[in-house]
Amino acid sequence: MNKQLIFKKRPVGMPASDTWSLESNSIPDLKDGEVLIQHHYISLDPAMRGWMNDKKSYIPPIAINDVMRSGSIGKVVKVNNHPTYKVGDCLTGWGGVQQYVATNGDNWYKVDDTLAPMPMYIATLGMPGMTAYFGILEVGKIKEGDIVLVSGAAGAVGSVVGQIAKIKGCTVIGIAGGKEKCDYLINDLGFDAAIDYKSENIYSALKEKCPKGVDVFFDNVGGEILNAALLKLRMHARVVICGAISQYNNTEKVQGPSNYMSLLVNRATMQGMVVMDYAKDYGTAAQEMGMWMQQGKLKSTLAMYNGIENFHETFTRLFTGDKKGKLVLKVIE
């Protein structure tokens, strides 16, 4: 049987457990030219909350009664005349929160799990890592000597953004929640400074930690943190809008930045980024980040949990802050 998490209703605010239904259905039969993938790991990302809303976005919303959308990685266990993939191949793609998926292979990618552990391909070498890489290098356009500010800095994307900026010779300040995460940024990841938004006034802390302002602000959080950071922009600064996790479960209107005129005064830019736009260059990015990992310049932290039946409890950790690094759910039994 195939355990599947079925999306049942669109949530308002933080999704409750009855947003989904856990079902056991037959493992799908293969059509000609398809492979059957047994999932090992599922990727949990803040973007999943946005996909549940029935409104226009960069990707269509999840349909009611569909399998919950997610990134995934697993191994081919059965093949029906597929031209490329064979049993034993390790593939990553958008398989959803389930144990098995049948696919013709479109938008799936073969990876070598002998070079890096499987979860790494849905973490630093997967969508979060690609988001960080292209977001800070292509959109943020960092250069040596820049002062870089990162919100959500202890998360899957922010932690990689800060490390790449350090590799490129920047001064990096991270914003995170709690002393443990701030210590992690400085002591483990090599950030130059950290701001604990839970215990510090964000405006005062930015004045102290960024006295010369910032050249690049990489934002994963939105809300008041974005508003405060806009006041610290230097001339020709770049603001990268990657996410707004503080706003995803709002029951009222999204809180927008009232300090946007700082963009005009400082001739700055604010640009959104979606990682899918850079898909053709994923291989190049993965190769460079893999090299940095081998050299010990780029570290990864996985927050690993077990079982599809524990999806809701694990998913909420994205928004409570009860994790560091990349959140992964192991679904193979």
C-alpha cells in the first residue's frame, strides 16, 4: 500500500491537522514509459503554505483531494520500458507527500547518492540551496566587501545565503530567533554578527550591528523586519525578496513595508526571486556548492523527522521556529 497525505481543505491561518487526510491506497500500476519511485525523504518548505491558497502565484495552487505537493527524493523500484531510468536510480523531483509515485520522468533528475547523502539533494544541493545560490549571486549581485543582512538566517535558505556571502568576501549579519540560533550563526556558520529578533528591538539592533548600513538585504521573513531593514539601505543597495514567512499564516491583510521610500532615496532595488527560473543552471550551482562542501566552506544542518503520519507536527516547525537548517521528513519504513 501507498501512504498518501491528501489535501482536503484550504486553511485560514496556521493549517490544522484536518487540512489533510492520511490515506492508504494501492501502489499505482505503471503505464508504458513510466517508473515507480519509492520515496525515502520529503522536503518541507515554507512555500508549501502559499501553495494551499486559491490565488494567483508563480505556481498553481494545490487542488483539493490531490496529494500534498512537496519536493522529494527516492529510488526507482520498478520500470516499464523507460528510455532513461532503471531500477536503483536515485531521482529527485516533485513527488508529493506519499511513499510511492509513478512518473514518466519529466522534471525528475538523477543524482548520485554515493557522493552525498540523499537528504542533501533536497537541502543544500536541492531547492533551498539553489534558492540561496541564485538569490544572493544573481539577484543580490554581491561583491567582495559588501555588507549583507539575512533574515531567517538559521533556516534552510538563509543559512546557505550567509555562508555563500562569506565565501565571496562579504560581511554578514544574520537575523534569527533565540540565542541558540544566533550562536549557531556565529560559531558554526561563521557569520560576523547576529540579531535575536525575539529579545532585541530590531531597529536598535540594526543600528548597532549595521552602523554603516547594508548593501544587500536577503529577506525570508517580511513584515516588520523588512520594514526595519529598508531604513538601513546604502546607496544602490539590493533587496532580495525570497519569502515572507511571518505573513504566510495571517488571517488579516499582509503587512507591507511603509519604509519603501528608502528605495528611492538610496537608488536601491527590491526584486523577487523564484528558484525555478534558474533550473537550466542547477547543475553548475550544485557542482560549485559541492566543491565548497568538500572544502569545508559550506556546512549543512538537517532537522530530520520520521513518518508521514507525523507530517502536521513536523510541518508546524517551519513557522514556530523549532528547528535549525533544512526540515526533512523520512517516509520510507
